[in-house]
Amino acid sequence: MSFAGCVVASILIWLLKPMGALPRPGLNLVETQGGRTRRDIPCKIDHEYFSNGICCLSCPAGTHLTLSCTKPGEKGKCEECQDGTYTEHSNHLRLCLKCTKCRTDQEIVRPCTGTQNTECQCKQGGFCAPEQACEMCRKCSRCKIDEVKVRNCTATSNTECKKIQPPSKSSTGNVVIVSVVAVVLFIAGLLIVIVVVVKRKRDRRRDSQRHPSNVLKDEQMDALSSEEKRSRENKQPRHLRLNHYQQAVRSMSPACMEVEREELCNSLSSSASNSQHSLTNLPYTLAHYSLAAPPQRETELFQRLVPVNGEASLRSCFEYFEDLDVDYHKRFFRSLGIHDNTIKSKHSLQHEDRIHSLLNIWMEREGKAASLNDLLKTLLDLNQRLTADKVKDQAIAKGHYVYVSDREEREK
């Protein structure tokens, strides 16, 4: 190329630079990675978006963009999210986000709406730490035997346990010393009682050997005092003696009444030859009253009850045993044949739930032989007559049970 050609080429290059290669002043061009440029128009963050060289307003939460705006500062066409989708913030998304579905080991805390996603948490008995990816809920831990619970398990944290501190040697030594001292004092007191009793017997024996007349007088005085007491009882009006012995009979168990009845028979047979102890002159004793007809209330209580609807009637009566005295709770279920370990295993339940659970255990064990009459008899053996009356009355009033006599009349 000649010198003239080089000069012409240089002039052409210099003339072409302002037209495309270099930016014109005032246009504020920005170079991109591909070598292209665009106008740097600042849009408000979270409120506007850049489209077709202008800033458009974002669609509100719960909607999505279907058509961009044509003028700066205006909002394009927005549509509400369909069911099962959402957008939490202002946006220019073409489609709404899909709602999260809780897993089988989770429960819904807050359902999905157009402006918020579904909120899930682990079901009771499971947890998922928030700082970890919750792919599945982990089972809550249980404290060991040598641990105590500090904090219960929640949906986002596991159970916290703390080791039980063993007692110090000094405290253990003090307990042993106190126990030994208590045993020694008990033995010493028992020995003192034995010595006093033996000494009194020995003194009485010596006194009887030295003064036999005094012993005879003492026996006579005892006989006279008992005879005088018996005569006073016979002089009392009959209705006063009846009330007195009625109260005594109600406080006695069936076993004690049987013993009294046997003693009365023996005393009658041994005194048959003595005319002074005829049957008409016998004192109105407790055993004599026990042979008489029981009060009407006791007769009704011991009448057999028949269920109207089989096992369902018996289960319906379990709630009536919730009034059982707490002090008789263990004795009642022991009398039914339930082991102490089973009773202790239900100790953590509420009083009503514990009663129902143990009665269900008893009913499953007895099977078809389970009867409300056996439960009432157990209450009577424990002197819980008031509770037995309430249970019986409620069972009849609610129509769960009827008397045997009433059932027979209905069948006729």
C-alpha cells in the first residue's frame, strides 16, 4: 500500500469512531459482557422491574404478571394466584409458586393461601431441628432410669434429660447411722415392755401364792361387775338396745358376724341345763340381732342385678366408680386380683382414666364371668357402702341394670 492509501485509511477510521465504536456524550451507556450496551435506567428495588427499556410497577403479593406495562411507572396486567399456589411478596413472576404439602409425619399448622405458603410441623412424639434440613421427623427421646427430665420434647427440639446426682458418701453414712439408732431404740423399747410384762406376771403369781383369798375376792368382784353390767343392759328399753346393736352390726364384717353366731350357739349348748339362762332371759346381744332379719336397705343391696345390654351395660357403669375414695383405690383393685405392678403402671394417668383402665383390665381377665355384683360386693367388704349404693342406684336409674325379680316379671 502506498503512503497516500495509508493516509486515506487513517482519516476514514477517525471519522467512523464517533458513530458506533465510542459512546456519545449524555446517553449513559453501560458495557455488558457480550460487548453490547443498554441504557442504565435505575428502578426501585422490590417495587419496580425493568422491561422493554422502562421501569414497570411490580404485581402485589398473591398475584403474578401476565403482561408488562407500556409506560414507565405503570403496572402491567396481574392475575390472582390459583388454588394451591401463592406469592408472598410483590413480584413480576409469570407463574405463582406451588404450595408445600406436609408429609405423613407432619401436621398442618397454617394452611396455604394466596399470600403465604403452607406451614408444617412434626406430629406429637417427633421433632425436627430448625437449623437442619427436615427431611423426616425424628422420634423424641426418653430419659433413662438414672436421668430426670429437664424439658419436654417439642416440634422443634428433642427431650432434654439430666443425670441424677448420686448421694454423697457423707449423707449415705448419716442415713445408715440414723437407721441403726432407730433399730436399737426399737429393740430396747421392746425388751423393756417384755421385762415389765414378765415382772407383773411374776408379782401376781407370788401374790396369789401368799394371799389366795385376795385372788378369790378379785375374781368375785369381776363376776359381780359383769353381772351388774348385764342387768343394766336388760333394764334398758328394747328400742334403745336395738338401735345400739344395729349400729354395731353395720360396722361388723360378715366374717365377724359368723364368729359371733358360732359363739352364741356354743354358749346356748353349754348352758342348756341351767334354768337361769333361758332363751327369753338372754340379753339382746349382737349375735342375736345378726340372726334376725336384716334391714330392708341391706336386702335390696344384696339382690342380684342383671345387665340389660350385656358387656356394654357393665362398661357404661365404670364412670360411677370414679367416686371411689382415693385411700381405698389400691385395696379395691387388689381385692379384684389385679397385681401391684399393674396398678403402679397406671399411676401417671388421671384418676378417672386410671379407674377405667384398671376396670377394663379386670373385665378382660374375667371375660364373661365379669359382673357388677362382684364389684359391689368388693366395695361392701371394704366398708364402702355409700359408694356401692351410689353405683347401684345410678346403674338402675340409667337403665343399665335391673333386679333379677324385675327381669323375671318382665319375661312373664
